[in-house]
Amino acid sequence: MAEPAISFEGWGQIDIFMRKYLQMIDPLELTYPSGEVIKSSAAQSWLVDNLFDRSRWQRLPTARYAYRVMKALIHILTVAIRDPEEDGISDKLMYHFTKELVTSQKDGPASVQEKCPVTYSAPRFDVAQTVTIFETPHLLASGGDTGHRTWPAALYLASYLCRGGKDYIENRSILELGAGLGFLSIYCARHLGAKHVLMTDGSDAVMALAQENVKENGVGQVVKTAILRWGESCVDDIIPREQNGTDSTQYDVVLAADILYDPKDFPALISTLEQLFRRWPHLEVLVSTAVRTESTFKSFVDACRKKMKQTRDLDNYFRILPIAIRVEPEKEQIGFFHSTFDRLRLCIVTKPPEDTSSDSSLGSTIDMLEKWI
């Protein structure tokens, strides 16, 4: 008697599991396929061939991570199998489970802090959009290490751009502040049709790693990198003009994800934004942030608000407005999986037209910010 094929619902479970597995979501938080789905030999064979067999795929999660996930799968199978004569745990799965166990024991606990390939899948089923970043996925924020992993605010912003914000990116020139290892810039270049992307960060070490990720994803013709330290670097030095004073690239959009974590940096950040707006007055700056503490986020809004109240010079004036979008609960997410433990916010910073620089316009903008925070 032929074994029944994997059902449509079963493939859906496997697909979500695969996306989360390749993004290296904590094994305790993974959405595993049901025992009824994976007890079939076809399902087990597919999982091994596509997720665990390193002879077939180079960019897979670490052995330590794979071992923990396979251990959980084997437990699910053990509970689900009622008749060992009909169903069982495949020899291929047990072989790779044992192999990953031996490798993880050799590597030791230190391997947790080593860089490894993390593959992010966009939240859509109609087309495959992935970005692979070499990073330290379980790194805790400390010291100068924040640039060595992709943080929830970047994934939140990418989800917005994927679903409803593609017009910000397609056929436009993009500059990213605090790009870290480059996930957002690479996604815009590889899948959203960006014409040109300049990825910037203040860390030489992080930018060197970001350049490797650019090569890994094959977007070196579109994405360039530069060191930009807020408040220290001059934008005109980082992006020189042509000899006749014109710009070879007219930047349209600035992306800034998870850069609002230290209030001491806000004056320097605002100084850099002022330089950018003086150079390209039409810029739209998309800022995505995780509100870890209300006081920190309020400090940034207050700094912008103070600048609004103090400034009547249109070369320096800019405004910040919220973008209201739904934050998907973690259980509903189908890609770019991100924690919602910290409140996520998205806003746009622009330099308004001359006729909106009046006191009444300033007042209405400030009132809106008051309600937002």
C-alpha cells in the first residue's frame, strides 16, 4: 500500500518550520510540524535532504543548533508513532542527528558566539525572497557588539517595505545609517529593485563583515559601503560631489533601523540628518526602532521637537511623523520573524516644503508627536 502524499496543510507546516529553522529561531520557540505530518517517510526524507544534509547545502545553521532541533523532532515523532511496523524514525534522520551531535560536542559552547549563516525569508508565499547574513544570531547587546547581528527593528522595517512600502525603494537611490551587517541594504538591492544603495556604519570591523555579506548575496554592483560616524564624519567627504559641484547620485531615501538605543548619540545623529537634508532636501528618512524604554524613545522625539522649536532656517528644519502600521503578533508572522517583546515603532523624517514652516504647522506636528509618545 502506497504511503499517502504530504497534504497541502502539511506542506504549509513544513514551510513555516523551514523558514524559522533557517533564520535560527530559538528551538524552544520554533513552530514544528505536527507528528502526523512528519511521521511519513516522505516528510522525514524532505527535511533531511533540505535542512540537515550538509553535503547538499553549504549555508545551513550550526551543528549545535541543528542537533537541538532534530532532538525535538525525534521527540515529536516518538510520541506520534503508534505502530512501529507502519511508521518509524528514518535511518537518514538518525544518521544526521548522530553526526550533528558529535560535531556540536567537538565545537563546544564557544560555537554559540561564532558567526554563521542566517537566512531570512520575506513574509510572502507567492515568491521566494531570501537574504543570507553571516552573523552571531544569539548575541546579547553589549559594548560595541550591537552591529554583529540583525535586530527586530530591521526585520520590522523590511516587512513593511516588502508588503506596502516597495515604492520607497524601487528604482531609487538608498542610503542606510547604522547598517550593521547589511541585511536591509542587501534586501533592498536584491529583491526590491533599488537603483543604488550606500550602506554606512561607524564601525570599520562591522563594515568589513558587511562587505562579505554583500558578496555572499551577489549585490556588489548595486550596494557600496562607507564609514560614516555621526557628528564626526562630514557627509560631503563621504559622498564627494562631481568637479562641477553636482551630485553623481541623488539620494531619495535614508533607512535607519534600531539606531535609537543611546540618547548620548542623538545630537550627533541629528547633526548628520541636518547635513543630509542640506545636501538632498527631498530626502525621506525611514526610522524603525524597538522602544526598549519609553524615556529613550522620548529623548529622540524631544530632540527633534527642540530642533523644530528653535529653528526657523529652512536649511536646518525637519519634522518627524509616525507611520501607523500593524505589528504582527509572533504567531502570525510568516517571514522576517521578529520579537515583539519591545514595542516597535516606524516613523518618517522629512524636510517639509517652505509653506509648511509656519508656527501653526510646527504646532500641529508637535501635537501629533505628543500623542504618539
